[in-house]
Amino acid sequence: MSVRISTIFAAFCLLSPAAFAQDAPSDPQIAHIAYTAGVIDIEAANLAVKMSKNEDVVAFAKDMLRDHEAVNKQALDLVAKLKVTPEDNATSQSLTQAAAKERDALAKLDGAAFDKAYVENEIAYHKQVNGALETLLIPSAQNAELKDLLQTGLKLFQGHQQHAEHVATMLE
Amino acid sequence: MPMIMRTAMLGGVAMMLASLPAQAATMKVVIDKLVFTPAEISLAVGDTIEWVNRDVMEHTATVEGGFDVRIPAKKSASIVVKEAGTLDYYCRYHPNMRGRIVARAK
Ligand SMILES: [Cu+2]
């Protein structure tokens, strides 16, 4: 870390009311993480639509595309309205890296093995995002409208998790 | 518009409403942020349920082995209640969304 950045960082911590919670992400970072989480699921769904021959799996993937595209558009509209510029951060980056790895692994599979791995991955992924929303992102969000959108996002991801669990039982 | 004319028109509307036969009601269920409100509605056979979707995503009102109504984003959809009884419904896309219909005989 350069001297300049560390100075700015220290100054920021002194000024910030969240000085005691240095791990808490800022609203611009939260917006970026939430948007990234949606993009990751859209990319996984695009892969499933391309690779899967299973009607239920393709229908589920299309549901994910439709919902996450709609919610991410809503998120972009909100940040524009709030004049918040989503800020890239270590959490977004590690999410994106992990997802790219997961997609590479999925792309090597086909048929029933692909379907099973995709749906299991969807369950695990939505669970993980729900955990992050509940324990970190929602409690850290400062802006009320952003918090509200995240709460709706949590209900959506919980719904998708249950939907994915249902699709998993159909694959058995 | 002259006041007298407006009053006459309002009177006409009131008369029309009064002359309608007692008829089936329409109950609205609003969907907002993935929640059906009210979560439970009571109505009579022959009444209509209208779901008004305020969300940016599509939902369904689905009864296992029964009706399956798609409610597109920012749109409404309705059904006429055919039978008396209690029906639990959910959204196929987001099964955490749940509602209940309690229908009494006419
Ligand atoms: Cu739904």
C-alpha cells in the first residue's frame, strides 16, 4: 500500500462514523457486490441454457436470467438515482474469480452430470449469497432505499434457493 | 364544466351503480417485494381474485394439482373462484411466497 493511499485510508477511518467497524463495506461497495452476485448467476444460467438438455433445468435457468436481469436493472436505476457509483472491491473480485472457476468446472461436464452439478451449485451459491446479505450487506447498508432493495434481494435469493431445491428433487 | 351538469352526471353514475344487481365481488391481492398482501383472503364462490403484481419480476399463483396463474411483472391476472374450500397457493418461481384463499359456498 502506498503512503498516500494509507494516509487517505487512515483519514477516512478517522472521519467515518464506522471507524469501529472497518470491515463493514460502504454503500458503493455493497451495491457493487450485490450487482456482481446477480451477474454471476446470470452467467451460470447462460451456460445452463446452452449446455442442458433437461427441460426443467433449462426452465429454471431461464427463470434465473429473467429475475436477475430485472433486479439488476432495478439496482442500476437505484444507484443512478442515489448518485452512488458502485465501487469494485476485494469481495466482488473474489466472488467473480470463484464463479469463473466454477463455470470452467461445469463446462467440462455434460448430460445428467452437468444438470446435477449446476443445480447443486445454484443451491450452494444462493445459500452463500443469502448468508452474506443477512449477516453483512443488509446490516452494513446505510441508505434506506439500498437496504430495502437488498431485503427484497434476500427474499428473491431465498425463493430461488427453494426453487433450485425443488428442481434438484426432480432430477433424482 | 357547469356545476349543474356535473351534478347530473354524478347522479347518473350513482343511479347506474344502484341499479346493478347484487353481483360477484372482486378481491385484490397485491404482490409487492415478493409478498402476497393480504396473505389470506375470504370470499364466496363466483367472486374474482385479482393479483396485482407491483414487482419487476414475474410471479405465479399456483395450487398443487389446481390452478396455475402467471402474473407478469407490473401486470395483473385474475381467476374466478369455482369451489368452496381452503386453498393454499404459492409462487412456482419463488416458493417462499405463499398465500391462502378461503372460499365459502354462495
Ligand atoms: Cu414469485
